[in-house]
Amino acid sequence: MLKKTEPKKTTVTGKFLAILVCSTALAIACFVFLYRHRDPAYIFLYEQGLINHDRTDWIEEFLARAGEIVIDPDDEEGMRRVDELFDLRDYYSGIIIYDHDTEFYINAVYPEAMNNSNLIWRLTGSQAVVYQVKLDSLTTLTATVAFKDQMADVYFFSYHYLSFYPWYLGASLLFCVLVFLAPILWFLHRKVREIKSLKTEILYMAEGNLERPIHAKSRDEFGILAEQLDFLRKSLNETIQGERESREANSDLIRAISHDLRTPLTILSGYLEIVKLHRGDAALEEQYLTSCLNKVLEIRELSDKMFEYAMVYETQEDLELEPVPIRALLKQLQENVKFMELAGFTVDFEAAEDLRKSTVTFPGNPLALKRVFNNLFSNILKYGEKKQPVKAAFSMENGHWRLTLHNRVKQSGQPIESNHIGLKSVKKIMELHGGSMYCLQAGEMFSVEVTV
């Protein structure tokens, strides 16, 4: 039976959800940080010369044509030409004109890139254009320009960094997606490695390598699976080792019994030859015959042991069955009962009178059933108390027969069937007949029931 493992506090689902939440929070934090530092990033790259926006071409043309243009707001023709001058700017540039003497505002035009309909402009969180103009050294060039009618201070301001934002935001999103996916992919990679490791260990077990330990690499369901596989490996290894040792012990026992059979057979053969030749007087021959009978009993006991071991440990799963009359079975029982009575036991045997004349048959193996009865009654002969009667009952009902035996165990301190090989043999024979055997010892009373 596999060891029951207490549920772990962590699960694969719980770990995955925790990593998912942490990855999401980390990705959002990275994006917020990168978004807030978009301007410093642009300035750093600009100062390092990694990006450059040339703004001098159209400004030089603007300065060259400014001396021919009137910038008085009341002069319609002049204002038209000012608009033409303003059209020289590029998409990201704007112009503001102030009176040189009074510093009053005269005219201005703003970059089209700063239009509120521009998606990039909205993504940067910018407000109205007039509040977003930056007149600093990075974005603005200042010049005092002599127009046709007056002097003016002109501010050429450039917002080319807006062209940098799409690439910056795209790279930031890609980086944050990688930040989001990295822990998840790392977690999945670890679990896939655990699965592959378990697969390898299972293949090793399938090949019969049960000495290789299986280590749990986590405390979740995969760890529990690894622990249970390792416990199963140990159990299988112990079972196989125990079975191998048991088979070796049984083989040694059978070889030993086979060897032990030779001695009484040799002695028996010698006694019989002496008796056959009549080389001794009648008293000596009587002694030899008694010795022969003892050796026969010894050989029988040894052969019984060999048969019982063979029945228990052989791989045969069926018997050759033939129709066996119930009355023949009952006759075998009566013979065993008479033998018990000759051995000094009192047997109360119960069987219906009509069974003695019954013509009913059932599929069975006569030799194997004879072994069943011999084992059961031999068990009583060895360990039963002669002073107490043995109760035996044989009955048949609905096509099934049943034999029950009850006896008191003698108080000699000797355990019943130290290896239980006889009862195991009976149980296996009954199972091969499609029947069953049950035995019970309650205190000094021992009961056994066989049914087919």
C-alpha cells in the first residue's frame, strides 16, 4: 500500500497565479517607469549623438527671405507672405515672433505634430499646444531678424522628439511584454523539466532499474508524484527482493527434501533386500518390516511436503477437471474419518443420508481433492486435541458442497503450521476449482471451511 502523503501548502495553480500577478505588476511598473522617463531618454540619446534632427536648412531660407516681408498684422498682403514663410517649417517645428523693442507677441505657428488629433501627442499626455511649448536650448533656436518693416525676435522651436516616441513606446511595450513573459516561461520551463525527469525515471523503472532514487524537486503536485513514485519504486524493489529470496529459500528447501529422500529410500531398499533373502530369523524380519514401515511414513511425509510446496508456488493457473460424483467425495471423507478414529480421535461426522446414494456430479480433480482432505485431516492429527471430539459436517445446497471442520488445539506450545504451507495448498486447490477456503482460530478452537 502506498504511503499517504499529506497535501502540500503550495500547488502548481497557486504558484502559477502568484507568478502571473507578480509578472503583471512588474511589467506595469517597468512601463510606468519608462513612460515617465521618455524625455530624459531622448535627451540622453541626443546628447550621445545616437539621434540627430537637422533643423538648419529651412531656418536659413527663412532668414534669407525675412527681409522682404512685412509682419504688420494690419497688412493683409504681408500676413499672406508670412504664412508662406511659415510653410517652410517641417512637421515637427514651430515659430514664434516677438517685437524686438517692446517684446510684444506678433505672430506664431505651432508644429502640426502637436495637434491634439495626433495619437502620439495624446499618448504622451500632452495638453493644449500653448501650454506645451518649451523654449529651451534643446528644442529652441533664437534669432533677431530684420523684417522689411521692423526688427523682431524669432524663436524656432523643434519637437522632433515626438518622432522618437513611437519607437520608444514600442520598444518599452516589447520590453515590458518580455518582463511579463520571462517569469512565466521560466516557471513553465521548470515544470516541463520536472515532467521530463519523471518520464525518465518511469522509463528506468519500466526497464527494471529499481535502485535509482527519485528526488522531489518541488513541494507541489509534481513533488508529491515524485515522492509516491519513489515509494512505489522502493515497494516494488522490496517485493521483488522478497519474492526472489522466498523462491530461493523454497528451491533450497525442495532440494534439501529431495536429498533427504535418498537416505530413507536407501535404507528401505536395504531392509527389503534382507527380508527378501530371508537371512534373519522371524523376529529380526519383523523388526526390519517395522523399520520399513517407519521409513515409508518418513518418505510419505517428505513427499507430502514437496507436493504442498509445489502446489503453492507453481505458476499453474488451472487443473484438468472431470465429473466427480458426490458419493465418491463422501467416501473419501469417511475413509479419513475412520483413519482419525483409528488414531484415537472421536469424530462427530454429519452428512445427509441421501448424499450417500446421490448421482450428482461436479467438475473437479480427484487427486487434488484427495490432497485437500488429507491436508485438512493431517492438520488435525498433528495439532488437534484427542480428548475433545472433532466435528465434521458435509452438506450440499444449490449445486455447491461444503465441508466444515472444528477441533480443539492441543496445548503443547507448538504453533499450527509454522509456515501454513498445508493450508495455503488447500486454498490454492479450492481456488483452482472455483471455490474458497476460510479458517479461523479463536482461542483454543480452530475451524476451517471449504466450499465449491
